[in-house]
Amino acid sequence: MALTMDHVQGVVRGRVSRRTMPDGDRSEFPLSDGDVVAIGRGAECGIRFGHAPVQDREVPRHCGWLVVANGRILVHAADRPAPSSNTAHVRRPLIVTPDRGSPRALADGEVWGPDAEIFTVSITGAHVWELDVVNFRDRAPEPGLPGDLPTVTQRVDLPDDLWTVLRAYALPVQRGERYPATHEQVARTVHWTKTTVRRRLERIYDEFYLRRMELPDVLDMRIQVVEAAMSHGLIPRDLGGHGDAASS
């Protein structure tokens, strides 16, 4: 991952996820102490979107930076570019939305670190592009030591909509099937769109990552989330079992 300033290897403070297509799967990048990562469409950006395979020329080449300082992940909006006589680019602000919080539009050049462990940075072009950020706010382990992301036993508080989606994905496995429900099946069960339930699944994944819950080493996020929830006692492995839906 290319950085726009000197990269100082330090303690991992979290990670950012982004898509190369608006409805595609997310790719994850760790964020460590000292990181200053440019975001935008340009080749100079460490976190790049809107360039390929979907080209969105309404996304600025440089939208701003993600900055890791004093254990916090901050969002720094770029200054407004100088006006050009041969372009009609419309400047749109970065929108930062904390989990369970209200969105905030950043002014040009503004730096803000939301008081939240999970937040989303939205950039609007011809499509809406979202960067999902998880910020460890507790003391992170030193790099290279055993258990960089240890499994911990702690309460996991999920909003009701996330519990609803989690149980819908897990239902086929609880009935004895091999795989969790598909996005389409969950969407029909809870009467939401496929995009909505996928975003809820990603938010559950982010919550588990934040709590340093051990996740299976598989590519399918549905399997990761359902197996982790069952392994940590959040939901029972079968419909006749008993599980604590509020703690692990």
C-alpha cells in the first residue's frame, strides 16, 4: 500500500476496507502508527477507488488522507483544488459517519477523528464510494508478539438489526446445512435489499474484528461471521441448543 509520506512501522491501530466496484467485495488494509495514506482516484493514492474496473471521473484524484496519530485514525479532507477554466468539476465534501452516530461533512482542509471505533468515509461521484474504518481504541499489542489480534472474552453489543441479520445468515447451519444463507435468502427473510443485508453483515464483521474475535481463515464473509458467532457462543450451533445472544 503506497503512502504519501514516510511510513513508520508501528503498532497496528485498525484497518480500512474499500471496494474497487461500488457493489463489489471489500479489500482490507491495516493502519499503523505513523501512517498517512492518501485516498482518491489518482495513482498516487494508497487507497484508490473509482479508477478501475469502474471509472468514476467525478471522484477527485485526491480526496484527502487517513492519518494515524496518537492512537487514533483521523480523516483529513484535501483543500479545494484551484479552479480551472476547462473543467466543471463539482467539489463534494467527504462525509464521515460514525457507527450509531450522525454523519458529518468535512470542510476543505478539515481534520476530524470521530469518537467512535467504527466509522465510514463516503465519497460521492457518479457512484457513492465507502471506506469502512475500524479504530482500536484500547491498548494494542506490540507488533511481532504472539497474539497481535488476540481472542478476548467480552460483551458484544449489537443493535437489533444486526442480530436479525446474523440469525438469518446462521439459520441454515443451525438446521444442519453446510453453508450459511445467501445474501438473496437473507434479503427475502428480513424484507430488506441484498445491498442492505450485505452492509449489515460487513458491520457485524467489523464489530467482531474490533473485539479481536478469532475469525476462520476463509474468504467467504458469511462463513467467517456465522462460525465466529457460534464459536464464541453468541448464537447456538443448532436450533435445539442454547446460546447467549449478548456476550461471548
